[in-house]
Amino acid sequence: MTRAVLVLLLALLVSSCQSVNAPRGGGADNGTSELVQRHLDLAIGYLRNRDYQRAKEKLAKALDIDPRNADVHVTYGLVFQLEGENDLAEEYFKRAVRYDPESAQIRNSYGAFLFSEKRFPEAVEQLSKASEDRFYPNRPMVFENLGVAYNRIGQPKDAENAFTRATQLNPEQSRALIELGEIRFDEQNYIESRDYYRRYSEAGPSTAKSLWLCVRLSRIFNDNNEEASCSEALEGIFPGSDEYQQYKESA
């Protein structure tokens, strides 16, 4: 599993932990619900530390108490995904959706799984449903992920709309900002492109994509100093990137 996928999954785990207040999907009373929650909290702690076996032990105890608990099933899905057991992971994600179809967090986690499997149309379906929850705290991230997924299935206008919604909900949603910067550059709307790039540079780390956009914008606006700075960073930090190859071919 790549580092990028691991980081994404752990980020989803954090959002899961933040959004889970009480177990859903079962019929447990208050006392047993609290016990399920304790097991789930411990499992999430073990999962953050990549102690997958202990995480599964706690999740198994939670399911013994409440077999239809959606939060436990989605966390099981994350565990198995991190372990590379993708068939099992999907089984648990599907159960989580079945037990709590209205949960944006569960739809988002399942959508991220489908995206990692390059099943982009299915990812779009899950992320679209997740984006409908106006009270989901990670809704900007859902729209950002949805925009990336739309790009992968060749629907650029839908992607642009999703990125725009992400930045409306969170003006510092970094991936959406740089994607919109690219879109505006391709449209030759260089002023807006530069604005998105500058907003991105304040919100997110330099990437090959952002530095290459910086180089091209600097050339448009005849800013030799910024072009030199961004091209040097592109060469020094991302010499193996496609963007650096494009830079060399354009020089």
C-alpha cells in the first residue's frame, strides 16, 4: 500500500472518530451502547497505531454486543483495507452502508475505498450521496474527492462544480484550490488562476503540480524571480515527476 493511500485512510479514520457520537444501526440500550463505544474507541486507537490485530479484537467484542452497528463495520472495513484484504474490506463497507445508509461518513469511507480500487464511477456514486449531508463536518473534503473522481471518469464540468463547492465550504481546501487553478489556466483565465494558486500556496504544501503551475503563471506575468524560485524547487524536490519533465521540455 502506498504512503498516500495510508495517509488518506488514517485521515478518514480521524474523521470517523470525530463524527461518531453514539453507535448506530443496532438496538442496544444505553449501557450496552456505551460499552460498544468503549470497544470502538479502543479499536480506533489501536488502528491509529497500526496495531491491527488488537483493533480487530476490540471490534469483534463490539459486534458481539451489537452485530448491526454500522460504525464498527466501517472501521472493520478500514482495518482490512489497510491490511490489503480488499474483498473483506468491501464486505464490511457494504454492511455499514446497509445498516446506516444515511451516514455521510460511511459513504465517504466506502467512496475512498472504491477510488483506491480505481472503481471511479462507483466512487462517484458513494461520494455524491455523502455530499448531500449538509451537516457532515468533512463535506468540503467529500466535494474535493468527488471532483477528483469526476476527472477520472472524464466529466470535467462536474469536477469543476465539485471543486468549487469544496472551496465555498472551506476557502482553504487545498487540493480543490490547485485543481481550480489548473482549470482556469487551461481556460486562459490567468488572473483567476493566479488567485487560486496564491490561495493554495497559503493553505497547502508545495507539490509538483503547484510548482509547475507557478512556473507557467510566472511566465505569463513576466515574474522572473518567482519563475526561478518555483522551477528550482520543482527540480530540487520533484525531479522524477511528470511536471518536472514537462518543465524541461518547455524550457
